[in-house]
Amino acid sequence: MTKDKIKIFLVDDDAVFLKSLEIDFLGSADFIIETYATGELCMEHLSRNPDVIVLDYQLDGIDKTAMNGIKTLDQIKAFNPDIPVVMLSSQDKIEVAIDCMHHKAFDYVVKSETAFMRLQKIITTIFTYKKLEKELKWYMERM
């Protein structure tokens, strides 16, 4: 494992969608992918320091008592507010997107045939920001 690889946690209770997303990410770039079917499993492994988490909004398809995506998002942000979380949902509703943003999600993506391309662009944006932040910090320390 090199330091340059981006570690992504994919969290979704839809096993088929989760596997196809994992295959898309592994096939397109040099990522480290960890997949979890529940928010609880994601939380158990947060100490592995993901660079980005892609998190399903519902998360109750397997276990009706499982934490939903918003509760998981809140717990991730309580653990480390700097981990960017991109919410995924099959619901194309503005209220759902706004709810996610109020809970400090980095972005919101509707599950569709273009979801993976959107996720790729968002992850690129996240790392462009992080790089700029580092450069700005470096520059400010030298002033």
C-alpha cells in the first residue's frame, strides 16, 4: 500500500449496487476500497482512517433496526469532522439532499447510471480542495 492511494469506504445495504460501485472504483483508479453493508460496521472500522466515505441514505434494507445514513453521518462527523462524506440515495428529492447538507455531508448523489461518474468528480474535487488547503497552510506559515 502506498501513501498516494485514496482509501474510500463504501457503505450501502444494496449488495448489488455496492459491488458494482466497488468494481467501478477499482477499475478506474488506484483506490483502496472497503465496503460495509451497515452504518454500524462502518463505525467499527473508522479507526482505519478513510479519506472519503460514500454513504447510503437509507441503510435499512437488510436490518430494519440498523442506523440510517443520517445517524451514521452524524456519528462519523462526531468521530472526525474532517472526513468528507458523500451521501447516496435512490430518492431524487431536494428535501433529502438538504437534510444531508444540514448534517454536514460534502455532497449528495442520486443513485443512477451516472452516479459513479458524479462520485468520481466529487472525489477529485475533494482532493483538489485538500491539496489547496495544504498549499495555503504551507504558504501562510512562511509569511
